[in-house]
Amino acid sequence: MNIVIQKIDNLCLISLSNINTANTQNTQNMENNRQSATGLPQVIYKSMISSDLHDDILTYYRAKESTLEYVKGSSAFPLRRQIREIPDVLAQELSSQLKITMSNYYTMFEPNKKNIRIYQSNYGIILPHRDIPSYPGDTHTCLIYLTDKFVGGVLSVKLPRKETHILEFGLPELRHLNITPEPRVMYGIIFPKDTIHYTDELLEGDKIILLIDCKVIY
């Protein structure tokens, strides 16, 4: 079952279920911290940053774009350009805005200012994978769209269904739900790092995203 989220006023809050954990040194930390007040993990997709901050970050990237080569990370990713850090003033403002935006949804939300990246893609598929924390304590990934004028390359988050969900809503042949938010500039999605996610094929356009590792406590 694929849920395409297209009509969003300001917030989409999706309660997840029974996510399998990855074998990393932070697995237990993720397990302890990914539970909401209802006992279920959550995916949040909403407007994350101001237009001014968006413009400042994108302008910074565009100024460096011509000097960047396309590189390949792990086998899950296509060739893409990347910047592994942004200026301190932008990182600080980004952290401040995200903390304010997320204050209503988490007991603690702490962006990792040491691990902010910008990626640019023009083609290719990102294969299903889980994110591995680069720093101990990071539990979630925050992905923010800096552009949205592209075709394909849309993120999906794969959510295993619990038996109770199947009993309540039926369709036992569907063991997973795929959550696919429509890309929007300044909108971001936050999900636990041990959640499987991927994209379909990017066919045309200029896809630029901002990635931030975060520590979340519900």
C-alpha cells in the first residue's frame, strides 16, 4: 500500500509501528527514544524553515556548485554533488528554527550542527536502506527540500504493519505501508534512522536536499 501525501496545510503526523532496528552501536538508544507518548514512533512532514533561511542556504550552495564534482557514496546512492558542512551562522540559525518548529512534538529535539549536508542529484535511484548514525546519540534523520522542480526522485518511507493494525484496517496481504510525501520547498520529513527509506528514479530536474542528523526524545 502506498500513501502519497499531496494536500498538506502545515503538518502531517504519521504514527508508525514496530520498526526493525539496525545493528549499530546506537540501536538501543534508538529503541528507547523513538517512542511517542502513545508508544508508537512517528514520521513528521511539515514546513521546517523560513523562506529567508532557505534562500540563504540555497544561495550558499549555488555559489559553490560549479566547483563540486559528482561523487558516489555507498552502493545505495547514485552519483551526486555534496557539501558536508555549512557556515556556522547558517548552521546556528537552522538549529534554532528547527528547535522552535519541533518544540510542540518532542520533549527534546537537538539538531547535530556537526553533521549537516547538502546533496544535489540530477538522475538515479536511491535504493532501500537505513541510515547509520555518524555520531553517538543521533536517533533521527531530518530531510528538507531546497528545490522541488524535479520529476521522480521522491522519497518513500517504508513502515512495517503490526498485526493489530491489520486486524483493525484489514488488507492482510499488505505487510507494509509506504509513506510518500510530495516534495515542497522548505518542507522537511523527520523519521527514525532505523526506518527503511528509498526514492523512485529521478528523471529530470535539479533535486537539492538538506540533511541533518538529530537526537529526539519523546
